[in-house]
Amino acid sequence: MGEINRMSAKILVFSTEKISDPAIDMAGLMKLHYPPTVYTISIPCSSGIKPSWILHAFEKGFDGVFIAADGSDCVYGETCTEKTGALVGKTHELMKSNNIDPARLRMAAICSVCSEPFVKQIRSFNEYLLKTLHA
Amino acid sequence: MKKKKIGVYICHCGGNISDYVDVEKVRQAVEGEDIVFLAKTTMFACSDANQREMVNDIEANGLTSVVVASCSPKLHLLTFRNVTQRANLNKYTYVHANIREQASWAHSDNKIGATEKAIHLVKAAIAKANYAEALETNKVKALKSVAVIGAGVAGMKAAISLSNKECEVVLIEKEPFVGGRVSQWDSLSTTTETGKEIVNRLYNDLITRENITICTNSEVISNKGSVGNFTLKIKKTPRYISTSFHPEDLKKAIEVCPVEVPDEFNFRLTPRKAIYKNYPGEYPQTPVIDLKNCTRCGACEKVCPAVNFSEEEDIIEISVGSVLMATGFDPYTPAYGEFGYATSENVITLPQFKRLIDEQSDTLVYKGKAIQNIAYIYCVGSRQAKGDNTYCSRNCCTSTIHAALTAKNKFPDINNFHFNRGLRTYGKQEILYADSLRSGDIYLQSYEDGLPTVTIEGKKTIVKINDILTNGKEIEVEADLVVLVTGMVPRADNKVGTLFKLPKGRDKFYNEIHMKLRPVETVIDGVTIAGACQGPKNIAESVNSALSAATKSYSIISKGELESEPLVATIDPDRCTWCGACEAACPFDAIMKSEKEGKIIAAINNAVCKGCGMCAPVCEPDAINVTACSSTEIMSMIDALV
Amino acid sequence: MKDSLKSSSYDALVIGAGIAGGEAALNLANTGYKVLLVDKELSVGGKMIMLSKVFPTLDCAACITTPKVSEISRHPNITIFTGSEVSNIRKISDNEFVAKVTRKPRYVHVEDCTACQLCEKACPTSVRDQYQFGLIGRKAAFIPFSICSPKAAAIDIDNCTLCGACERVCPTHCIDFTMETETNELHVKTIVVATGFNLFDPNNIPRYGYGKYKNVITAMQMEREIAPTRPFHTILRPGDGKVPDKIAYVLCVGSRDATVGNPICSQICCMYSIKQAQLLMGALPMADVTIYYINIRSFGKGFEEFYQQAKGMGVNFVKGKIGRISEKENGNLILRYEDINKGKLQEAEHDMVILSTGVLPTKGIDGLFENETLTLDQFSFVGQSDMLASPAKTSIGGVFVAGAATGPMDIPDSILSAGAASSEAISYIIQHA
């Protein structure tokens, strides 16, 4: 990996096809930069993420996992927020029992035009991870 | 599993990608993978020539799966799925990698990082392609009917166009009358017809059509289902007046009504009664009683037997194949004190001014005072440096000049002063600007950082500007009337948008999928957008978008059936122990208890399942996976990304 | 006209295969109607396919057009005639028009051509390349441009010396000098006119020195210089091949100018110039770019933000109309202009000047009709008989208009206008069945 990338944490983003993907795409269109070690996997809905996927990412070496949640914009229904919250809570428990800092999993609602909030979130998450993991 | 033979294509995007991502390096990084049969770079993956090459490659080499690394899948996922289909490969074996929006553009500041990321994204796509299976699309019945929401000019035109195509239409209007904003305008530029006349012409066409149902005073209150079959509940508020009213009685009823409320139709310039009609020729012809403001004094009932307070609210349910949104815009409401709005007696908005000149004759009088000098302050609520509305409202320059000219023709004594920020009479509208200059209107242009000011000095209202056109000289005009040229903003009442989960753009108007590729479609399948609810537009532009949306809605449902994605949840019967958690989690009632070979397990109703995956994380024994998004696929992608 | 008169029937005839015509044809075809799409050029795609990137999203034009072009070319309901012209349209009844379509010979059998370019290499004749707007030359045997469709060679017979070199090298023997003009009689139910626009010829304003000073070019030429399929590998000024570093844009060239007979605003020049300025700032980070304007008309969705973005990137906007351009010995150009913000006459030196030329109507469209009158508006664009309520309707029932044939229009508006025209055409067919 190039010299230039040493200073960024590896972050896996779970993003949703209809809501947060457009925001992340638009961040690119607007050339809002964020660390290039941030990778996105698209899924239909944030409430469909299995805790095992997140644990797998940590096991394989990701520094952080970020859930770009649908929030109240979810096209599959109002219960999305609550369900995503529940799976994050469950994962946090699992992380604790595996001695992983629960703060390495973050979630924020990213709507379809939340490009700037997304980039802000990612930058601050990156800083946190660098401070705590690579200090 | 048979070993895959994957073809990988990495797009330069004519420089959009290759200026920042070393595409050749990406190619080299993936070509050695065991399952990659061939890896190529291409100037334009989406070009006809490359599509043909892909078809040849697939057929000649028996590729089992294809990965294209290019722009966002929103743009070209369907393009490349079609390519694989043409090569007789199941389209669900295609996997897309977004290395433009999420690599070259997002990391244009870091070419090494962008290239490194692109390599990982392509590897992840290859990992996913390794598990991609051939799937059959579900066929869903599509109802040949469309709900058009909003009966302004855009909605009415869309309804007529759909009716012409022999499609059933339900036209739903929240207000008691049709016509939307255009019915509020009298004189229009480019035509001798008034806004009301255009509305009436369209309405008279609408009511001759058997396949259009018009619901006024009606709101959509719930939405179930999806493209092909939406079930909407519509709440119809009664008018409390029977259609067999006697006009003379009704006139009396309006006269005797003791209630006066600000008339929204006249932008609160004048009062109206609780029983009312906005203007005489308005459609539908039956007036309405505004029950929110009615005191139920019974005065109208006494003089007009058609008044009937026993009419009841009605809730009807309709099923349609597609929904066309044409909910329009609101004029911007200036903040308290913005250019003297609400703090000065003689500051009004452009829509108010248009109503004022429509209503008056002989001399122009506002609040009892004869008006001579009129100052128009442009871009109020648009092109804001500090506020949220950074956009230009497109139509206000022309609309103002037209109103000023109309006013001058009607009231020759007035003087028009245009305090503008650079006129935007684009296209043929330029002629109107030239006419205005010729008629003696004065144009003063402000600097971007020095907007005009409105000050009250005793009884005088003074508008000051540093005028670019006279070397920044401070010029002041004592105005009898200040007209704030307010732009277009999204409707404040967005209940129906929320109901359909329509996404909004940066400007908060409804957002299209892609301005050029799919300008009237939204990310909600089967819901199209038309007119000013998508962004500021003039009448002709709204109609163009309405007809485009009508064509799109029609083409979605015209075949009577449509394909739906076969991405559904699947149950592993060996793992499932039926606990019911998935059934409780499913928002679509797609999961039920069933018996398979003597074992009680969950079963998925594929026709109803939307593949959201909400059931998967709640399954303790991990028996649920969503097609194309299974744990195997996701984990293999994670492995490739690290 | 011997036995070459073929008669054929379609549901709809779409005249012009640019972005508007293509969109209209696709809408009709996707609804199940048979469409004949005719274009006088050798490729479909109109002007848009020649562009670099498009505002305000900065998608490359090819990314938008090529997949559409590809869809059009492949659609089972669409037949395309390139290098062809429509004439003698007669309305027989409410559901029948008859027209003549003349297909000029390409002298190449398109289906056999592999676009290997061997004929290009063999051809000894060089002429100005109209598809690169004269920036470079091309051969008389040539592939029009790299992303053209159909992607096949053509022989420019006016410049061909009939030496036969191309024929000899062609591996598929697809070059055929015996091809003749083919005339078709066409029966259709409805017609969409999508004939687009012409660009103003800046030779008509001699004081700008276009044609005389080599470093004064048009925006369309710059469009080619920055397009991904560009003729050079970098941006350079034609005079001496130097990479420019002080670039000027002159807006409203041939627009809002009654002295050249075009008083209206062309609606797209502000935005395409701002777009080019942004692309130039990206390609030549050290370059200064100045835009001389009267008013910036960034009125569409996302346009104002795009304008502000250009300002933020450092594009210099000067409110002022250019009086005259003169050339220095080193090829640099002196612009005399009135700086309106400062209120005085100024001079500025630039090493390259781009004229943002305006939109003019395509002439002669009314002449295509024989027994009915296609009314034009006062600017000679196709007239809209019910402009507000049915913008696609013309003076002839069953004939609809799409895109810039009605007046200056940007790409998103052209696409919506094409949507309207096809919607009306579909309704017309159904209602007059």
C-alpha cells in the first residue's frame, strides 16, 4: 500500500441501495474527499445486516465498521430504525465479549442527499480509529 | 460448484476514471485470479462497440459471469445486465463495481489510494460473481391504471395523456378545486389565454373522459403494495353542498356567511367566507364549506337548501399500477423583516402582486394608497448565500418582467424599478426583457455581496442599491410598493411525499434518478414525478415533464405484467427451528409457518417478499439468507476488501 | 428513379437522431410502435455525442449517449437510416402521412465493415474533419468518429479521387462504389420533428477575428479538445501547439445580439462555458480562465450551484461585452472590453480565446411538408401551436416537435421535450387508429 495511505483506517461501510448509496455516490460527484481505505458494500436495507458479518470484518482486519442506515427514509417500512438499532446493540454485546471496542462499530442515518454528513462522519470515525488503534 | 469463468471489464470512462485510477494496474491486479478468464480495460464500457465485444467474449469463451468496473450501478447496472442477457447469460450473473463515484471521483486527491481502492472493489465484485447464480425474474401483474396526485396543470395534462393511452386514471387533488397555481394567474406570457382559461380548457377535456376519475378535496392517506399494484386509501372530505345547488341561493349563502378568513387563493390579500369558491368560473363548479373555519351558525343553510352538513367523510381504496406525483410548489414566504416583509405596510410578494393587478382596474391601489413607483426586488428566497435555497428559481425573472409589463399596460402611470441580480430571461423570453427596456422600465443590478436594502423613513419606503450598471453608485428609489420576487420552494405539506418515501435532492425538491438518463423516475419503482415538485419550472416545462412522466408510468404498466427482481429471502430448512421471530420482523407479511417433510419451518411467499432482509439478523439459528446478499457472498466480499 | 423506389410502413417517423429524436424513438419503440429514425449525418447521436462532459453533473456525454445510441441501434422496433434525408411529406388522412426518404450512398456495406481503419490508412486524400470541427484533417475514406454509430467507414465521394486504394486494402470487401442513391416511399401514422439546431458562425462577427486569428476558436472546437475521444492528447492552441495558460471565454457570440439577427438568448452557452472552464481548470491546473459575460444564466436544477462551484475553483468572471479582439505577433490576443463592474474600458491579453457561439434554428424544416403548412415562429424555430398546454404540438395535427427544433434548449429539457412529443405521438396513434 502506498505511503500516502498509512494515515487512514480501514473502514467497512454497509450502505443501502436506495437511500445511502446515492449520498455516497454524490459525495464522489461533488469531490468531497474521504480516506480511500473506506469500502462500501451495498445491501437492500440496513436492518438486514447480520452481526456475524460485522464480526467477520473485524476478524479479517477492518479497523471499523460503519452502518449508513436508512433511518426514517427506509423504503421497507418504519421499523427499520428500530431493527437496525437492535442489531447494532446485539453486535455491540458480541464485540464486548470478543474484546473488541464497541466504538469501532458506528451507525448513522444517511439519507439520499446526506453526502456532506457522510463524509464528516467518516472523517471523524477515521480520526477516532487512528487515535485509538494506531496511536 | 462448477468453476467460474469470469470476464472483467475496467472502464476508463473517457478519463473520468483513468485520470485518477491506474486502470491498467487494476487489470493486472485481477487478471491472475483463478476464476478470472479474461480482464480488459475499455475507454467506454457502455459504448456499443464494447457491448458487442462483451457479447462476443461471453459467447466465444463460455464465460459464466461478468464484472464491469465503471460508474455507479444507478446509471448502468441495467445496461450491462442486458448485455449478458443478449449473450444468453442469465442477467443475475452480472456484478457491478463502482470505481467512479466511489473511487476515482471520491479520491481524486489521492491517485495511489484511488487505484488501491479500485483494485479491492473489483476483487470484491469478482468474489461476489463467484457465487452469483442464474435467477428467474418474477412476473408480477401490473394494473393498467395510474394515480395522478395533484390536479394542477401538470397533473391534469398527465391524466389526459394517460387517458389517451387507454389507461384508467384517478386524479387526486387535495384542494377543493383543480388548477393548482396556474388558476391563480390571469395574464401569462407567450399566450393570450389566461391561466384560468387554460385550466378550464383542460378540465373540460378531463370530464369528458370515462377513464378518468377526479377526486377533489381528497388526500392519499395510506399506501401499500408496490409497482404494478399500489393500494391507496383516499380520504375525501365532503363539500357539504350538494351538486344540485341553485346558483342564486348559493350566492346568498355566501353573502350571509359571517366568517371571514384570509383568502389563500389571493395570497391573503383579501378575506373570503367559510363557504366559498375562489373565482366564479372555477371547477368543479360546486363551492365548498371550509369546516375548519365554519362556526356552524346555520345562516347559509337557511337560505340555501343545497347546504348539507350531514355529508360524511369518505374513505375509498383504489389499486393502481403506477403513481405519478405532480404536487407542485409553494411560493417562498419571506422571513419576518426580510426586505421589509411584514414589517413594512407596502411590501408584498410577487404572487400577491400578480393577484393584485388581476383584481384591480383603472388605478392601482394598495391598502388605500394609489401606487406609482414599484420596486421589484429579485431573487428573494433564491440564490441565497446564507440561507438554504442556493438554487435559482428559474421562472421568476420572466414572470416579474411579464407582471411589470402587464401592470404598466393596465396602469400606464406606474414606474417599474427592477432591483435584480442579473436577469435570467433565458431563450426566447429574452424578447420580453427587450420589450420591458423599451417600455422604459428601469433596471438596477446589485453586486453579489451587496443586495439592495429596504428602509422605512417615516411614511416613506426607500429601496437602496449599489448599482453595477452605473459603476456602483448608490441609487435610491422611494417606492409606493415593494414587490419581493419570491422563488419557488418545495411544498411545505409533504405528507404524500413521506407516504411514498420519495427522496429529495439538495434543493429539497423530489429527486429524479438521473437528470438525463431517467429524469422522471424515482428510486421508488413505479412512482414518477412531474412538474414543479421536481424543481422550479414554467408552465410549458411542467407540461413537458408531465407528459414524459405519463409516458414512463404508462410504459411501466402497459404490458399488463412486469418483471420484479427475484431477490428474496430463502430459508434453510435444516437450520430453521420455527421460532416465529422472522414472521414478526417481516414488514410485508411474507413469512408464515409451514410444514416441510414433517418439520415445522418458516416459508417465504416470494410474490410478496421484497428481499429487504429484515428477517435475516433476527434468526437465531442463522437459517435465512437473501438472494445475492447471502452471508457467503458478503463474507467473501469482506475477505476481498481487506 | 428506376426500380429503387421502395415502399415501407412504420407507425412513426422521427426526423433527427440526436438526443431528442433518439429519446422520442425509444419511448415509441418501448411502447410497441415501429419507428423509422432518420438522420442526415453518418452517425446517430446528434451534437451531444460530440461533447466532452455535460453540466451540471459532469457525466461524460458519451456515458449518456452511447448506451442510448446502443439501445436505439439494437431495438427491434427501430429502423435507422443515417446519411438520409426526408422530404415531400404529405398528409393523406388523419392517420397517414406519406414521405420520401432519400438515402445517400455510403459506398460501404455497413454490415460487413469491421471499422478496421485500413481504408483510412490507405486513402491518399486529406480534408478538413467536420466531426472534429476542423481541428484536424481526415481522409476521404473514413470512420466518422470513434464512438459513431453505425461504427463503419464511409466514402466522402465529393473528395474521393476514385483511386481505389481503399477497395484494395479492405479485408471484408465492403467498399462498393456502385452503390446508388436509394429513394423510399414511406407511410407513417405520426411524425416527430427533432431536427435540433445550428451553431452560430462566428465569421459573421469579423471583429472577433475568428478564421483570421488561429487562437480564436469556438466552444464546440474546445469541446472536442477536452472530449475523451479528443483529437490531441492535451489541450493546445491551434496557432502553434502551445498549451494555453490564459484562456478567455466570450459569451453571447451570436446571441442576444440583434445586429446579427438573433435577439434571443441561447440558454446553454453560459452553462457549457462554465463547464468547460471547470474542466480546463482540472486539466491545466496552472491556467487562468476568464469568462466575459453579460448575465450568467444558471437557471436549471443544480446550475446555480455549478456556477458558484466554478467561482470557488477560481474561474474569473468579468461582466463585460467584448468590443474587439486583435492579435499580437506571438499569437496572443488582446481583448478590448467594457468592464461593467468597474465602469471603464479595459484591455486584457489572453493566449487563447473561445467564442461561446449561440443556437440558431435548423433552416428549411417547413419546406419538408407539401400539402400542409408547418408554421415557424418569428425566429424560424418550429412553431408550437399550443405552447403552454401542449408544447409538442405543431400547426399540423399528427406532427410533433421535440428538443431544440423549437428553440434553444439544454439536454435535460430536450429529453423532457422528447418525452412530451413521444407521449403526444403515442396518444395520436391510439386515438386515430
